[in-house]
Amino acid sequence: MVLQCTEQSDLLLNKRSVAMGWLIPLGLMLLSRMLFSQIQVVGLVWTIAFAWMGWACFINAKQCQRIHCFFTAPLFFLLSVITLGITRDWPIVNQLSLDLLGLIAVITTALLWVLSEKYANRYQR
């Protein structure tokens, strides 16, 4: 069965869904990094934002089967856990900073999105 994704079913084709699922969390992440110096505050915002974006990707992968969402959903959930670890001083992530994690997130998300949709179809068939 091939799904026909429309603006209503593919969250990335709907401006409101893009804003709610990804742009607002990204904006809050940037804002928190600029306004707060306490790693616990920034880390809490980032943990929630990454989890939120992961959930949006998960929903999009499930309902529309957008290829890159199958990769970015687990990535965002993993980034959420790593952010929590950074703010809680978990030994396994003690060499990472939130700034480095943010850079890693931007690069890996862009690579996953571009490469998966370039070398595979946009939607899983």
C-alpha cells in the first residue's frame, strides 16, 4: 500500500506543523543558550526540545513514512538523553558541551535529511 502524502499528512509540507514541530523548539534552544548561563536551565530546555522534535519526526515517519524521519526521530531522542546526561554530569558524556552537541545535531540532521532523500525516495514505498 502506497501512502499519498498531502499537506495535511506530511508535517513537513505544512508551515504550521513545521513551526510547531521544529522551528519553535529550535528557537527556544537558541534563545535559552543566549539568555541563560546555567547549564541546568539550558539543558532542560534542550532536553525537552530535542524530545519534542524527535516526537514530531516519529509521528511524521509513522503517518507519512518520510524517509529521513526514520533516522532523525531516533537521533533527536538520543540527543535528548545525551543533553540530560551533560546537565547531570554523567561520566559517559562528560567530555561533551552543549555547544558541541548543538553543532553535532545540526550537522548530523542535515546530513541525514539530505543524503537519505537524495539517495532514497522521499517516502518509503
